[in-house]
Amino acid sequence: MTPILPQLYLLVPWDLPSQMRLSAAHQVRLSKALCCLLRSLEESPADAIATLEQALATLNSYPVKPAEIVTTQTPLKSWEVADFDQYFNVTHVQAQEPSTCLVASVLLTCRTFFLLLQQDYDFDPTQIERQKRGFVSQAHLLARVFNLDLENA
């Protein structure tokens, strides 16, 4: 049985922050979510999915609107971006809270990873560990961008 996966939102590349100041409450919320992500990587797939769903619930909803991509600010044409979005079931968006959108996207991607691990596929254990290390790197990158303290969350 193939699970129904939620829509993944991607910020348009020119809206990706290299650093961002957040309120203390927002920092706490995102720190907790990223700590859940890190904890999930040490758990069984079933427990990891539950942990990630809990983290997503703490983020609540985050208002987004589809990005109107007239020009891509890259060599890509707008129709190529639209094809990518349709093929990979993603939507490029603009968000009122880009930080929350970014963290939620990583949580959803990690959740999908664990949903796949629950299937009867024969994944290479080395590649699974590499993917987990990639999620750890993503969590720490977001923590740096948003000035989050993952050690004391």
C-alpha cells in the first residue's frame, strides 16, 4: 500500500534566507521541531514517523501562497519549474513564515524517508546512514540560519 504523502512546499530560491532573526517564542518552537527531527533519526521507522508527526503538529499551520514564477532568476524557464513541481509533487511558494516552511519541509521529507523504510524495499544500509547524516546536516544548517540552540531545546 502506497501512503498518501502531503504536498511539499518549497520556497522560491530567491526567498531562501541566509540568516533570519526570530522571536524567542518562534525560536523555541523551531528548536523543538528540529530536536524531534534529530531524535527521530535514532528511532525505529514507526517511532520516527510518530515523532515527526508530533513535531509537525507543534508547527501548526504556516500560511503559504503559490509563488507566481514569471521569471526564475536562473537559466531555467518558468515552464521548466512548473514541470519540475508537477513531476515531484511540490509547490514553490512564498510564506509569511519562511523559517517554519523550511523546517516543516525537512520534517515532511524525513517522514517520507521513514515511510519508505517501512516498506519492503531492500535499501542499502550505507545509503540509509548517509541519508540520515544528511538530515542531521540540514537540521544544523537551519539552526545556524535561524540562530537556534538545539542543545538546550
